[in-house]
Amino acid sequence: MLKQHLQFKLSQKLSPQQIQLMKLIQLPTQAFEQRLKQELEENPALESGKEESNTLDDAYEDSYEDTDSETITADEINIDDYLSDDEVPDYRTQTSNYSVDDDEKSVPYASGTSFNQHLINQLNTAYLDDEEWAIAEFLVGSVDESGYIRRPLPDIMDDLAFTQNIYVEEDKIESVLKTVQELDPPGVGARSLSECLTLQLKRKEKTPSIDLAISILDKSFDQFSKKHYSKLLQKHHISEDELKSAISEIEKLNPKPGGSYAGNTRIIEHIVPDFSIKIVEGQLELTLNGRNAPELHVSRDYSNMLEGYKNAKEKSKSQKDTVLFIKQKLDAAKWFIDAIKQRQQTLYVTMSTIMNYQRDYFLSGDERKLRPMILKDIADQINMDVSTVSRVANSKYVDTPYGTKLIKEYFSESMKNEQGEDVSTKEIKKILETVIGEEEKKKPLTDDKLAKILKERGYPIARRTVAKYREQLGIPVARLRKQI
């Protein structure tokens, strides 16, 4: 037997307006302009530019003002007058149960000939019979975006038999592979890094340094990659100057020849700063990019249309549909204008607080003066959620006297020095980078020695922490920093 009962439950649910605001906040300037353009195209009730008679606030608060100074707003239009009891407009039933992260994520690619097609076009000039052409085309299809053929030749031989019905020996494939390796860019079709570099060296004019470089790559690639220079000197019976010349030739080569092909390059978006910080008479001055503050208002034509339908004596089905459309567009326009205003205020307040928090840095440009700062520090000061600060910091850039930087770069964790003071990890990384830059290149400092130096300067951190910071700075281990 079925039983019916009532249950009360508290739950939090984001409104469409809140979701719209959060999405707008996380957009950088260029993406925001595209979003604004899209909204203006989709909503005819929203217009850009200054309104002739009304201020920005009045434009969307007062839908129409008649000759008798009687103000009529869109909210005064009773939609129910046009609807029967069982009819509900669709926009009132739209759900807000979708994620704020449901953004369309697409990466634009440069148009033009693909890298593989570029190689195929070059094969047209090679002297190959039908079987060799089929093998060469298959090999080109196996070249990855870096320019390498990663699969072993026995596997390629099996694939040719099963997929192309071509039965050949491995020697035949290797012979055709040499033809593929003669294509541009130099080094393409290599099966390993050493082969890739060797192919490029063989295209150069023969010199003693080139010959030695080829010999090192062929016979001593492992010692070369690990920078065991003393072993190279003994094995090849050469001087340090000869080794330096050979290494210099190798360093000029491209380890990823496929990446040099212009048709394989992604479009790089130009960075537009969302904020600008200047020093005026010793004081910091923050400005928001004007492209983030468009002038918008509700269309007066739509307000007049609402007034006309309101005064109509007969309310037909077509009039009902028209009023529903106008009402929906007016609501959407007002929501959007409000969201733009809140976005501007949120961006400015957040960045202003960050600027004041890092005042010493912005006045001097010395990264060692960056204070430890986490998202919660800023969120507590502006009485906003941490997620809101995160949306601002992760996608916005600020133009400073020291360059244009991503705002999140100013956030860092803290640790205590020997005096018990909180210092930013960025300060320690900057000192670490300076110490490594000043080290003797023939005898680079190990992580243990770096930890001792930092401790002597008042930063007692463990060797593992030094290794972590070094990796975050993109600095290799001491052995790989060694030079002769």
C-alpha cells in the first residue's frame, strides 16, 4: 500500500543570474568582448552606447515614460493577462542545474597544409616504384608531430602486410626510410634523438667539428647526454676546445624537427591586460581596462512595444506570444547589464586588494618583497568566496611597470626564516635562482650545497625542498648544468 508524506529539505541552488555572473567574472578581456558581442547579437532588447535621454541606470529601470510623466516598467506588464490557466512560458521553467564549468572548450588551429601532407608533397619528386611509394607513404603516416617514427620497423613490416597487403623484408623498409629521412625539415623520420641529430649534422658542410659531433652521437651518445665530459675526452682522444666546438654544433640542432613546420603551429592568442598599475608621484594607481566597461542600455523601442501591447483592448494569441518574447528579452537584458556592473566591481575590488597587499613589490619590482599570499587572504578582506578570487586570479593579466603578468603569479605560500618571520616561497625561489646563476659552471652546486647556502642566508629548508623549487623553476640537476 502506497503512503504519501511531506518532507522539508534545505538545499542551495545557483540561479541563472549567479551562474551568468560567475562565467563573466572568469572571462579575460578578449573573451569578454566576444561574449558581449554574442549577447548583443542574440538579444535585440540590449543595445550598446549611450542612450540619448536616460542614464545607464534609468535605461533599464524605466522601460517607458509617457507625456504625462507616468512611468511604466516592464515588470508592470502582467503576463498572466495574456495566458490561460494551463499555459506557462518556457523561460520560467528553465532549470539552473548545470555546472559553471560547462564552457565550450575549443582550441583553434592554424589552417593550411598538415605536416604529413607537407611530407607527402615532397615524395612526389622522389624516384620510387609503386611498392616503394606505398611503403614511403605508410612511413610518412607513421611520423608524429615531433617528426619521429616511434614504432619499430618489424611492427611496421607487420602492419604493411596486414593493412596494405605488402609483403617486404625489413631491409626494404629501411631502404625506403632513408628516402623519407631526406625530406625537409632535416631530421624528420628519425627513430631516436641521436639519429635525428645525426641526420641534421650530415646535411651540414663537413668540418672537423661536425665530424667529431657525428662521432660523439654515434659512439658516445649516453656519455654525451649525461655530460660525462671527462669520459668523452678520453674515449675520443680530443682536447677541451675540440669538445667545446663539437658540442656547440650539436646545441644548434633542433631535437623536434616537426615542431618547426609552420603549418603545424597553433594560433597564439595575444594577451590583453585586464588591469594596469602605474606609479604616480610615489603612489600606486590601478585602472581597469576600458574594454571591460561597456555602455549598455535596454532598447527604448522594446519599451514602447510593451506599452503598445499593454494598452491593446483585444489580446490575441499572437500578441501573447509577442509579449512573452519581449518580456524574456527585457529580463535577459537587465540581468546582463547587472552582471556586467557586478563583474566590473568584483574585478576592481579584488585587484585593488591584491595591489595593496603587495604594495612593497609593486613600488619596487623586487620579487623578494612579495608577501606570502593565498586566495583566502584576499577573499577575507573583500568578503567574497575563495572561488571568486580564484576566477579573477587564474585568468586575468595586469600590466605593471615590470611587465605584464598573470595575477595568480603573485600568490604564494609562506615559510618561516631563522628569525621566525613569514617569507614567501617566491622570495626563496628568487634567491635560489640567483645562487645557481652565479655558480661555477664547471662545478655546479648540488642540491645539498644549495640547501647549505640558503641556510647560511637565513632560510633553513631541506634538500628535498630545494629540489622541488629547482624543478619548479625549470632548472636541471647539477650534472646536467655542467659545462666545460
